[in-house]
Amino acid sequence: MKKPLLFFVMLLLQGSLLAQKKGDGFRFIDHMNEKQIDVTYDGKLLTSYYYADSVMKPVLYPINSLGGVTVTRGFPLAPRPGERVDHPHHIGLWMNYEYVNGLDFWNNSTAIPFKERAHYGSIVHQSVLKNTTGKNSADLEVSAHWVDRSGKTLLNEVTHYTFRVDDDNFIIDRSSTLTAVVPTVAFNDVKDGFLGIRVARQLEHPSTEPEIFVDNKGNYTSVPAINNDGITGEYLSSEGKKGNDVWGTRGTWTSLRGKINRVPVSITIFDHPKNVGYPTYWHARGYGLFAANPLGQAVFSKGTEKLNFALKKDESTTFRYRVVIRSGSELSTEAIQKLSKDFSKVK
């Protein structure tokens, strides 16, 4: 007598759970139809490499700590009660820029009116080049094209992610090499860029004032004042700047600290000495956008500096960043300095 199908399904599920038991370390789970690769550690989701066309660029979303605390905003993919619903292009952790040969890659989303979309660019995933997993680390290498509305490629991108667990830290190292395909690729000095993460509501700065932001196309976004219960975030930079004073200043690292459901949480982003524009300017907003922008120097210096970085055809540059997620206990300044020093030695 044949055993019912449900029996075999249960065996498969049980085998899957056993395969992800504590101590087994990292695994990649490829959901090709959903355009998503899950990154799990001991059977728990830490993040996913998500490259749906509707997002306009590959992202890491969501991002969870080793303790299971989600540090990224849910909106617009999976809204949570009490969240802000501004800037629908702020999704997870991403890397792009507001001005690339006149195209806005940063602000692109499905919210852009169809008649305006020729002014925006997208980053389109091409392939997985490498994926290896181990007990305490995993590597994912992917390729992508920066394209205009017609699909013409401006830049080729190869990004290598290294995911690691060290103590209570979930460490993401991202190394992205951009190569120009057209005669010149110009990154004019602008405000919105370059490596960004949109954080959970609880990690925002408490604010009682509504704000209005405008992009380089004149589009306005209103960020209303909302309930501040449980809102505990505060920035701290390598130069000792705190809170909103971090915005528009340089530093080798910046840490955002706060509590989510009373659990201490921190997100720390590290710049690398080999990056263009090092040490980066910080585009760190109290409403939850946490970004490093090494290319918008004229904006942040109020005109005293100017970069207007550009690549000629076949020229390349590599941007390296480290992001450290921690929950349950505070990541001390001394520990941050050590992580920064260690990262500066990475080639």
C-alpha cells in the first residue's frame, strides 16, 4: 500500500528542519521564482538578497540580528503598524546614486509617474557568480547592470557579499566594483546616495516636527510628525558627533543605537580607506534613513569641496563597506574601533 503524499511532505519538512539545526551555520536558500535568496544561520533568517524588478535595484531585505530583532523598516514590501510610509524607494540595505549621467537611480520606485520614468535608472540583477557557505561565514557574489529606461547599460556591477557571525555581531561586508560601459559615466555631486539602509521605526530619532524633503526632480515628500512612544535612536560618529549633528559630516564610521521592544540594538556602518571620497560624508537622517555618501561633497561641504566623480569607458572603481548588526547588548566604542581597524585591512 502506498503511503499518502502528506507523509512524504512531512518527512521532507522534518529533514529540512534537521538540516538547519543549531550549530550548522550559514545556508543559502534560493527562491528563484520570487527572485530572492535567503541567508540563514542555524535555521534562522538573517537577511535575503532580493532583486524583484519592482524594487528597481537589488537589496538586502529584511535584515535581522542574531537575536531575531528586525532592524529594517517593513514598508513598502511588508508594512508594520506605526511605521512611516514616506520614500517608498527606501527598502532594506542598498547601494545606488541620485545622479548618474543625469539619471536618478536613488529615487526610482513604482511611485514615479509613468511619464517621468525616462529620468530614472534601475539596477538589474544578472546572475549569481559564486555562493559558498560555512559554519561562521558565507559568500555571495552577484552581477548587475545599471540601465536607463530603454535598458541601455551604463555600468556593470559585480558585488561580493561576505556574511559573518562574530560574538553577537552579524557582519555584512559588501564590495562592489563598478565598470563603465559607455564613454563617460558621471556621478555629479548630489545629496542622495550612496550606501543606504532604512531602519525600523524604533531606531528613528524622536521628533515632534513634520518635515518636507525634495529630490532633484522637484518631487516633494512629506514626513509627518507621529507618535514617539518607544522611539529611541541616536547616531554616534567616529568624530564624536551625536544625533542630528552627524548629518553632513565626515567620519570613518557611524553607529545608530537604540532599543526595539526594550532590547538594545545597534547598526554600525564602516567606510574603507580605499573608497573614493574617504572618509565618507554621512547622510544620516533622524526619520530613519542611514546612509554613507562619499560622492556628494559639494552638497555637504556647502560648496567648499567638489568631487563630480567620473569613470571613462572600461575604467572601474570598487566601493567597500562593512555593516554590523547587534542586539541584546551594546557594541562599545572600543569594539567599533577594532572592527573599523580590522576592516581597513581588508583588500
